[in-house]
Amino acid sequence: MHDDEIAQDLAQDLFFNLWNNRSKLSGIRSFQSYLYQMARNILYNYYDHSLVQEKYGMAQFLSPSVSDDLEEQLFTSELQALINHKVDQMPPQRRQIFRMSRTEGLSNEEIANRLNINKRTVENHLTVALADLRKILKVVLLLFS
């Protein structure tokens, strides 16, 4: 994390969850692995939450009422083409999962059932895919702002 305050909040969440699940600790073979998985899941939850916030912020930016201007329509179409190009470059399973989620509107559980894979695998692929797309969006927004 690049923000100390957020890192401290996430660490506090980790220890809070650890305390709440202390009854399960006796059955844990590797405490280090368990702690790592908890930390990773807290990070995933944080990034998933931030993606939702970004999605709704970006939805306002790309809404038709805002893009009445021809220049903004061109920017939107170019941005969509760039996103599509990046999605096409993804590994096959990640690309399929991303499209099932975003184009077909399927839930993570529905995707997992259709592809006969773990729901967490679906979530991991979506997290990586969205992180890649976020990088592109940051560069584009820096260039055009």
C-alpha cells in the first residue's frame, strides 16, 4: 500500500479477523500460511471495494448526458477500443471470465459453475484483469486531463 493510513486500517482488520476466528487456530497446520491467506483476502476485499467506487465514478464520466460533445464521444469510443484491445491480450481463461462477468453480466458463482472452477479462481482472474485495465485508464486519463 502506498498510503500508511490504509495499510494500518487493513492490518487492524487482519488482527480483528484473527481475533474473531481464534477458535479455529488450533486446527491450523501453518499459522504463517493462514495469516498470509487472511491478509491476501483482506487486500482483495479492499481492491474489490475500490473497484466498485471507481466503477460508479467512471460511469458518471462516460454517461451519455456528459458525452454529448463530439470530442468526448470520440474519446469514449477510443477508450473502449483500447479496453477491448487489452481484454483481447489477456490469457484465454481470464479473457473468458472477464467477458462472462462484464458482457454477459454473470455473477462470480455462475461463472465458476459454468467453467467448473473455484469461485475464488474467478475472483482472482477478475481482480488481475481489472487491475490491468485500471493501469490503462490511469495513463489515458493523465494524458487527456
